[in-house]
Amino acid sequence: MKKVIGILLSLVILFIAANFMMNRQEDADILQRANQAGEVKQRLESTESQSERATSEEKMNGSTEETKTSSHSVESSQPELPTPSNAPLLPETYVEDSQGQRIQLKDLIDKPTIINFWASWCPPCRKEMPYLQDLYDEYGQDIGFIMLNASQSKPTETIDKAKQFIQDSGYTFPVYYDHALSNQIGLGVRTLPSTLIVDQDGQILYGFRGLVPEAGMRKIIKELLP
């Protein structure tokens, strides 16, 4: 009888010990899973933080680059002056008027003319437009103005968007639209704004890349006046 009781006690002790060990193992597994989950979360947070920092830096760099570009456009408005012997003529290109009619660019020129390439998304373009409007109001009888929208200079720069911008801004100078990028390509326009000054025969006298200060433009206009 004592042997039976001893065996039963031994079995109970073994059962309790086994159960204890199983619980310890289960707790260890739970803790391990919790630690793994914590590591995953920590990595995710670290990745998100790095992504946010990268995005933030990208935005800052983009903003800085945009500022540099705008600044460069303003500061690089140095005239490239061809001599009379090699001053080129305007190429055989076409523009569109506000009604969608195609017109040869040369046919719009019968007096000294300012051709300004612009886009609604371009901050320096927006900056110089008000005084170009003033100059048009003041000298429009003697000097031609062709405000040539750089259509498709970006996918968002559509003719409709450019028309809406002009209407909303209340500008009245003559506006035309670059047909199939032919003028931007033909005249090598790589910077906006860009401005050409041509004589009554379509000969290019001055070329500017970037914003032209009002005082400089007035000086040129006075030189062109009869």
C-alpha cells in the first residue's frame, strides 16, 4: 500500500513539475514573440522616421533647388548680343492665337518687337509680367509685344490653363501659344522666362535668359524707338 501511495505521489510531483516547465516555456515563447513584435515595431518606426526625414530633406532640397533656379534666372539675365553681321533671323515657326488660329511668327512682326516666353507655373515669369503690361500700355503703339506661352513646357502647362491665368490676372498684352513646341525648340529656349528683341524684319538683336529688370527693358525700348 505504501508503495502505491509513493508511486502516486511521485506521479503527482512529476505532473506538477512537467506542468510548471510547460508554463515556463509558454511564458518564454510569449515573451519572445513580444520582443520580436517590439523589434518589428521599432524597425517600422525607424523606417518611417527615415522615410519622413528623407522626404523632408527632399522637399528642402527641392525648395532650395527651386530657389536657386529662380535666383539663377534673375541673375543670369545677361544679354547675348549678336553683332549686325551675324544677327540671326527668326525661324519659320508658327504660333496659335487665342482663337486657335495658326500664324507664322514672322507675320506678327512689322516693328521692333519684344518676344517673351513665359509659363503660368514660372515664378520669375509672374514677377516680370506686371511691368511688361505697363510697358505695353506705354509703348505698345511703337513697340510690338508677343507674350508667347511656353505651352507643354510642363505637362500641366496647357493652353487652357494659360488662358485662364491671363484672364484671371487681367493682362491685355497680346498673348500667343507655342505651336507644338516649335518656337521653344527652334529658338533654343531652355530657361523661363526668356526674352528676344527683334527688329521689324525679324532679325534677333538681343537675347535674354531669365528675368529682365524693368529698368533694363526700358533702356532697350528707348534704344529701339524711332
